[in-house]
Amino acid sequence: MVTQLSGSMETIYNDVVKRNPGEAEFHQAVKEVLESVAPALVKYPEFVEARIIERICEPERQTIFRVPWQDDKGQMHVNRGIRVQFNSALGPYKGGIRFHPSVYLGIIKFLGFEQIFKNSLTGLPIGGGKGGSDFDPKGKSDSEVMRFCQSFMIELHRLIGEHTDVPAGDIGVGAREIGYMFGQYKRLTNRFEAGVLTGKGLLYGGSLARTQATGYGCTYFVEEMLKAKNNSFDGKKVVVSGSGNVAIYTLEKVVQLGGKVIAMSDSGGYVVDEKGFDFGTIKRLKEVERRRIKDYCDYHKHARYIEGGSIWDVPCDIAMPSATQNELTGKDAKELVKNGCIAVGEGANMPSTPEAIQVFLDAGVLFGPAKAANAGGVATSALEMQQNAGREAWEFAEVDAKLHQIMRNIYKTTSEAADEFGVPGNFVVGANIAGFIKVARVMMIHGLI
Ligand code: NDP
Ligand code: 2IT
């Protein structure tokens, strides 16, 4: 990665920091893209003239709203809802909704900003956006979650639509929440507009393989990186952080490809199972019973739970961070490299700190950045939109085959861009440039908007 910003890029970056005070995650995401795309601006000086970088860093629209709701005891609460509609050059705004107490504007903006380039890489017609709330779904009853989702949608419904903005899930938002939000949207608009949300249940317009798509896609991306080095998942020890949607289906696909997942986590700590995690147990524990990762040890007595600590201390061949932003630090990266890690696939968004990324690149570790590696989720959301538009429901194998092909294409596009711009093997620069150029070209075509 180019670690220094060039003069004009530094001016733009400083301006972004000044205009968006206190939004550290957004600054971090912008900085990485600005560092990466400098060589593309030499090839396309017209982007500089048209102020594409400045325009791309400014969301087209951002909305913050009050979400009042009542708990089961009748007590009233207020949370904050956010939707950032970042860029619609390539299609309707598209990106998930996150419910987590840490959510604030800076997190939603970093996610929305990254989503622009990720969605561009998929090759599908989707712009970039993101939303969320500081609501904490943990420990809430189904009816509390429902009331919250309904209240959230009372505001959100004005902003979204199948041709305008199409939200989906992210941390804390899965099929249950999407169901409640869809029901409320239908009620408020009097329209069964299937394509307004993705990640829907299979009984009312959801796509087979969307639930699996991010984890499967990330594993396919790492498989491509390994294949290019005549290597594979076969016999590899893999550490997957988190134990949510992305982590669960990363586990399933890694096992299918002959690897063994030896550690998984949640925000409380991590479990090590040297024999390899059992997919059935994890799926039941997390998706049905909504329990904690430490409860895995109740079913597999040989496994051990470590409270707190860093999951990256567990020696492995492949690391797949799939929990949250900045969960893998420079120190963690050094530990992974020391223990012989050969590849990293980012299932989460921005899970590695800039220092960690530099350590991996310096050590020649195959590094699949989030924008490329976890794009399978949103790509399959776009496939869900296609099915909804055609009132079709494709077979699991058909969607999975399309997802697999999309991930192969993303790998190819990313690695070719890295080669073309003089940094072979640097998929951070490759993904940022490839994603950026397409959006920038369309922004030029659309004129000054
Ligand atoms: P889930 O809510 O299903 O799972 C999140 C997991 O990460 C949980 O195990 C959770 O632990 C852990 N986690 C969340 N926040 C923190 C934190 N602050 N510190 C430590 N652990 C944390 O979310 P997803 O699996 O959907 O999302 C995981 C990541 O993947 C996110 O970065 C998301 O943006 C990204 N992503 C998701 C896509 C999708 O399709 N769902 C698509 C592309 C990227 P706990 O239960 O203890 O909170
Ligand atoms: O970060 C992401 O790409 C997602 N949370 C999925 C977004 C989507 O619209 O499917």
C-alpha cells in the first residue's frame, strides 16, 4: 500500500476530517481509498478536473431520525436511526442496516463509503448506502425487537424503495428483523414491493443462498487467492472470528473445501476446538437458540473457552476476521505472521487496522480486503432483487453458482488492477482502484451532480 498521501490527496483528506469531525472510522476508510487511487488519477486526469474524489467523499444524502419504542414492561425508550445514501451512480443505494450500541454516524458513513466500491466490484447495478441504529437487540424479546423495527420503519419508509434505496441486514439485523421491517413497510405504503429489502425469508420473496452468501463468498475469494499460488483449503487450520451470519457460513464452506475451523468467537471471548468446529452445533446454538459461543463447550467437552483475549493468538494457516471493524490490530497481525499464517480473508467490514494490513502486505501474506472478499453478500442481494423483479425464485445451486462466478470475477478484476497499477499481489490497491474507476466514469457521464 502507498502509505503516504500525495499533496493534493492530503488536502482532500484533511478537508474530509475537518468537515466530518469525530468520525474516526469514516476518516480511516477514506484515507485507505485516497492512498490507493492516486495511480488511477494519473491515468484519468479528467477525474481530478471534475473533482470526483471530493464529490465521492460527500454522501448524496444523510438522514438521522428518532426511534421511540416501548419495552415489554411499558417503559419508553429512544434510539437514533440513520440512513446514509452515499452514491447512486451505479444503481439504487444498496447496503445493510446495523443494530449495535456502538452505532453512530461515523460508523454508518465508513460502511456506506466502502459499500460504494464493493458494490461496484460486484459488476451489478447497485449504488452504495448504509443504515443503522444504536439499538441493542441483545437480551430483547421478539416483541420488543418487532416494536423497535416497526418504529424504525415508520421513518425509514419515506427514504427507501425498490428503485431508490434497498436496505438489507448487517450486524444485529437478520431474517427476523427484515421480516418485521418488510411487514411494516407493506402496511405503511400499501404495496407488496418485494425488491425494497433483501435478505427476506424464503416464504415471501427471499433468495436461496442469500443467508450463506457472505461467508461462502469470502471463502471462494480466499480459495481463488490460494489457487493462484497452487494451494488450497485442504488440510488448512482456519481461525474465524465472530459467530454470526458471516462466520457461520464461512465455517460451513471452509469445511466443505477440506479445511478445519479451529477457533470462533463473540464479543465475550473465543472457543478453541482443535478437532474442528461442528457446523450443526454452531448453527443451532446461534441461529435457533441465540446463545453464546462459550455454550459450544457444553456440547463438545474437549473444546475450551477463553474469556477476553485475542483469538488471533491461536496459531493457524488462514485467518478470516468476520466480526467487526478494527478487530485485528498490528500486534495481532504480527502474531499471525509469526505463527505461519499464509492468507487472510476479510469477512467483516474493515476488520484489520491499517497497521495490520501493512504487516500482512510486508510479510507477503495473501490478503483479501473486505470490499472484494465479503462482496458476495451484497452481490447475492442484487440477485435477490433480480428474482423479485422477474417474480422468479431460482434454485439454491443456481444462485450459488452465480455467486461463485461473481467471486471469481472479483478476484480477477482485483488482481488485474493491482498488476496494471504496478502493485502486483496488493489486492487492497487493486480492489479500491477497480471499484473506484467504474463509479468515477459513470459520475463523469452523469455530469455535475
Ligand atoms: P451478526 O450480527 O450475525 O454477527 C456479528 C458477530 O460479530 C457476533 O458474533 C458478534 O458477537 C460479533 N461482534 C459484533 N460486534 C462486535 C464487537 N464490537 N466486538 C466483538 N465482537 C463483535 O453480523 P454479521 O455476521 O452479519 O456481520 C459480521 C461482519 O460482517 C460485520 O462487519 C458486517 O458489516 C460484515 N458483513 C456482513 C454481511 C452480511 O451479509 N451479513 C455482508 C458483508 C459484510 P456478539 O454476539 O457478542 O455481539
Ligand atoms: O456489508 C455488506 O455488504 C452487507 N451488510 C450486505 C448489504 C446488502 O445489501 O446485502
